[in-house]
Amino acid sequence: MAVFMDLNLMFSADRTRISKLLETAAHLGFSTVAINYTFEPTAKQKQEIPVPKPINELIDQLPVVQGRSRPIRVLNRLTVVVSDPSHYVRRPNAPEYRRFDLLAVQPTSEKLFHAACMLYDIDIICISVTEKLPFFFKRAPINGAIDRGVVFEVSYSAAIRDSTMRRYTIANAASLTDSCKGKNVILSSAAEKALELRGPYDITNLGLLFGLSDGDAKEAVSSTCRAALLHAETRKTASGIVYTARSQQEAPSDPPEGQFWCRSEHAQHPRF
């Protein structure tokens, strides 16, 4: 049985709204969700990266996933809207970033998209769905991101709110899937309200509209999301300490009876 995930539920300080989001996600069959904190730095003033709230401050008790006997798993995610190269997440292992389970960026230009694909130490690249993209996707950076294990995210809730955004969502998603051949794509909600959530099989059908194959659309809400989580775990532990110990060399065995070994710097040979 597939494990479905939605890695983008928008954070809200309203506990009631967050509770309804989590309850609805669990009822729809999502086993894992991520609460998304958006950070949009500006050059005019210094801004602090948001601090994720403990889950017990957002909801009293986690709801049980529909069809399963365990509660929903809730992760924290940070999305940085990158409009300038200086906004790049330069120290992903810094304490302010390690508080989050997932790191994502949303580039706003072709140059920044290329950098996100090839250089940034992140897990997810978000594709804008609220406006027409100011650039075209190119195969080279996309293949580079795929080789590094980075996934591309298309969210669908904007298409529910507005008909104009619906056109942008379909056009941008179709352009992406045509360039990446459906690989490393995840579909998420970016929902702000419980009414904007859809079930995994409805999202799979939406993936077909975006140009994904049936298999890729199913993986976009299950196994590809899991791959993003594994990539995040690897990224967070890549700077761990490796301990090495010098092994003791075995003492040379005694020579056969009637022989003795003549030691030299380069070779050992028996002398009779």
C-alpha cells in the first residue's frame, strides 16, 4: 500500500486552521505532511529566519491517518523565495536551518533557477504557479538537479482559488514536465485552508493534466516525496564526524623449519 505525502501545508498562527488542515489531510489518507514556513528576504532590511513551532503548540493531539492505525507524521519545512544571489542558503547546516526537516527555494529568474539546480544544497525547487514564468526551462540544469537528487514541486491550490492562476499552473507545470520527462516531480497543495486539500487520487488525475504519465503522477504523491525526505536526511548528516582507527598489523608467521627470512626494504624472500 502506497504511503501518500503532502510536503506543503502553509503555516498559520491560527491553531484552529492548522488543526483542520492536519485533520483533513489525515482523513484524506496522507501519512506524512510538512508545515511550510516561507521566508522572503529583502535587501533593504535584515530579516530573521522563522523558527518552527513545536507540533504540540499547534495541535493538542495528532489525528490518525484514514485506513491506518498510527497518527499523521508532521514535518517542518522552510521555503526561501530567492530574488537575489545573496539570498542563497549558504550554510544549510547552520542552526537556524537545521531546525527544519526540508529546505526549499523558489527562484525568480533563470540565473537563480540554474544556480538552484546546480549549486544550492537544498531538497526542493518550487515552481511558481501564480504568474507566467519569466524564463524557459532548459534540460542541462534540470538534469543536473535530477542527478543531485533534488525534486521539483508543483502546487495546485492556487488553481482552485483563481481561474487566471489555473492557467498559469497548468502552463508552468506542463513546461516543467516536458523538460524533465516527469522525473523528480512532486505534487503538493500549498493549502492555506482545509477546503483547498484534495485526495491523493484526485491529485494523481491532476498530474495527468500537467503532462505526467500515470506512473509518474502516482509517484509524485508517494515515492518521489519519500526520496525528497531521504535526500534531506542525507544532507543533514553529510557533515557528520567520521571516526577512524588504525588497525594492528598481524605479526609475521614463523618461517618453515630449516628456513629463515631475510628482511629488506622492498621485498622478503627465503634464504636456504
